[in-house]
Amino acid sequence: MTTATFQWPVRVYYEDTDSGGVVYHSIYLNYMERARTEWLRSLGFDQSRLARERGLVFAVSQLEVKYLAPAHMDDQLMITLTLAKRGGASLHLRQEIHRVPDDTVLIRATVRVAMLDGHFKPTRLPSDILPWG
Amino acid sequence: MTTATFQWPVRVYYEDTDSGGVVYHSIYLNYMERARTEWLRSLGFDQSRLARERGLVFAVSQLEVKYLAPAHMDDQLMITLTLAKRGGASLHLRQEIHRVPDDTVLIRATVRVAMLDGHFKPTRLPSDILPWG
Amino acid sequence: MTTATFQWPVRVYYEDTDSGGVVYHSIYLNYMERARTEWLRSLGFDQSRLARERGLVFAVSQLEVKYLAPAHMDDQLMITLTLAKRGGASLHLRQEIHRVPDDTVLIRATVRVAMLDGHFKPTRLPSDILPWG
Amino acid sequence: MTTATFQWPVRVYYEDTDSGGVVYHSIYLNYMERARTEWLRSLGFDQSRLARERGLVFAVSQLEVKYLAPAHMDDQLMITLTLAKRGGASLHLRQEIHRVPDDTVLIRATVRVAMLDGHFKPTRLPSDILPWG
């Protein structure tokens, strides 16, 4: 199993905030998916090509999120991702969102993404996707 | 040509606002599309069925928007829509967003939506879609 | 403790979907917050007034979400909410998203919302907010 | 008047697309605002600091957008911005969205942003903001 942590920077824009003055709570999920997309890309997997050529899509099947502190407009954030387990038909990930530069942890999450076929049915992870996970 | 005005109510939620304390400027476009979707539905056209059964999608091709006053969290809004012209391959609409109950006009817009085929190429409006427009 | 279930209808629009053909996973959180907002409103609490007059805001502090089946463009959904527990400074809610009319459960979630003061610090729930919870 | 063009790269993620398979039409406005935010930052103006320290916010007051071709999941885009005119209380900008690497123009827009005070009333641009514009 890989224990390496992937990191992806994200900047907060107005579109991400709400009138409470902080980032809207569902937007952190978008940030975490950007990091998953870039992590897969860094491993050679374009999700749009996976869908087009092999009829495979990843979909979030389970989430646990702890909101520890809020992010604000203009904040520079770092999204982290660690593969906790490669199941037969899903990946279990740990993700965090940190504020740069003081490295405060804002979000701690576990995310399970399922491998789905073209009919949105769970299917086995192909052997070339994270075979060592 | 029909000169009737279609109306659709929308409530403002936190997700729609930004840290400036008002509705984020691109969200008004979403509100206006909800009204277009409901207007088409009221005329018997489900966009998901149009896409699935006839390979036809509407897509915005041109927009002009004037932002006159902002909407806030919890505001009750009314979105209006008038068909200005039915072109051969597009619809020209006038839309407004009003705040209820004082009826302040917040947004004035003209929106052109093009009829596209399954390859995102402009195509003629079928004769059963707004033949009188 | 109240065991009544509050319900709020939501329609799926294009803005909510992604190129996988289904509702984007973070949007369900927005739907669930709309139901919380309307539930509070039904009990006499406008969140914008709570913030303005008493400096109090609710913020999600913890989430667990199970994605059981996807929603699609044009789907009519029903969002449900049950108060599981009224803590000293937070509310624990159970929420579900059902597809109408076949009543398929799409989402099961537990959501904890914390009461925060004007500095985003946890504070006690005022005695007039759900005193019987 | 400056005729320099500012550029800002944006990657398309699932959150940005809709079930038509392309980027949702209002999301391009978010992309264009990210470029405006980064352009102001490159000139030394943090919008969150402008708001906090001087009670000044920029708000879109007028938009014209032509949608020429769609962007897709995983596309790498370049957002451009040229200052067309510095009015007394607003900036007039020309913005485009290009697809990298073939440089197809997807969007052409003109955007007017007004300088507003803490009460959302138009106010004069301070003399240190783009004095040469």
C-alpha cells in the first residue's frame, strides 16, 4: 500500500464563499474532488478518457467530514489525499484541507469512491488502476 | 407571437450568496434557467426527454445582463420570462428578476438559447416547439 | 424530543448535474441545507434575522453521507429532516433524500450543526430555539 | 490606458460541467471573475483587504457574453482580461476564454464592474486603483 500523500493547492474565490463570510460547507467537497482528479491525472488516469474509452466512472459512495475551522475569501489552501485502502470495487481515501501558510487543519474527511460502469453499477477496479494500493 | 409572461418563484439560500453579503452574480443566471426549464415544462417539453428521445438540447448562445440591485439571503424572488422572438434555430427571451413583495427589479436580461443537435451543432427548432412564437 | 419529520421538495435543474449525467455529489448537501433552512423558518427562525439581530449563525460541524442511488435532471425529490438530538451548542439531525414518486432513498445522512457567535466561536443554543428538542 | 492583456489558467473539473456534457453556462462567469481577482491581486489589491480596510467592493453591474464553443471536463483553459476603460466609478473590461492548446475562443465577453461602498452604493474609484487606466 502506498502511504505517500498527494497535495493540491486551491485558492478561495468569491464564488466559494457565502454571506456568513466563509467558504460554503459543500464547496470543500469540490476542493477535495479537484485533488482526487489531479491525483488520478498524476497517475496517468484522465477521468474523461476513462469514461469515454472504457465506460468507467468514479463516484463518491460515502463521506465523513469534520469541519474544524473555516476558510475565507483569498485564502490559499492545500488539499491532501492519502489512499487508505484499495477495495475490489472502491478506493478509501483520507483527505484534509489545510490553510497555508500557518498549516491550520480546516477539514478532516474520509471519502469512499466506487468504480461504476456505464449503467452506474458497481464494477471491479481494473487491474491497472492502483494495483499496489 | 405570444406576449404572455411566464413567472417562477425562487427563494435565496446560503449556497447562493457570497461573502459580500449578497447573491453571487452568476447565480442569477441559474435562477433564470430554472424559469426557462419550468416554462418549457409548462408547454409540455421536458428537457431531459428532449435530449434522450430526440437528441435535442437548448444551450445559451448569448446573454446581456444588467445588475440593478442585489438580492440577499432569505429573499423571495420572482423570475419572469417573455418570448421576444422565435428564430429558425433559437429563441430570444427577455427575463427579469424581481424581489417580492416590493417588486423591485433586480436584474434585466436578454437571453438567446440555441437549439443544438447531439453533436452540439445548431439545428432548426422542430415545428412543434413554440410554432406560434 | 420531537420525532416529527419535516419535508421539503426540490426539483433537479441542469445547474445541479455533472457530465456523468447525474447530480454532482456536493449538491445534495445544498439540498439538505435548503430543507434545514425551511425547517427553521417553519419554526419561526429566519437565519438572516438570527444573524442580524442576535449575531448567531448555524454552521455544519460534522457530516456523514451515504450515496445510495443517483438523482437525474428533472427529477422531483423530497428532502427529509428529523431532529435526533438537541445538544447544548448544536443540533444533531438525520436527513434523507427520496426520489418522488417511487420513493427510492438516494441519500442517507447525519448532520451536526453548531451554534456559532459573531466570531465563529461555538456558543450555547438560546433557550427559545427548539427548547423541547 | 493600458493595453496589456492579463491571463489566468483554469482547469475544468466535474463540478463545472452539466449533464449536457459541457461546462454549465454560468460557470464561465466564475472563471472570468477568478481572472479579475488575480489581475487585481497582481496589481497589489486583495479584494478581501479592500473590503475590510476601506469598505470597498467591486460588483458586476453589466455583462455581455457570447458563447462560441463549449468547454469539457479536463479541458485546460486560459482566461484573458483587458482593461477597456477606467470610468469614474467603474471598470470596463474585455474578457475571453480560450481552450489550450488549440487556442479556440470559447467565450467573448464585456464586463463592467462598479466600485461600491459598504452600503452597496456606487462610489468613486480611489485614485490609487488603476490611475493610468
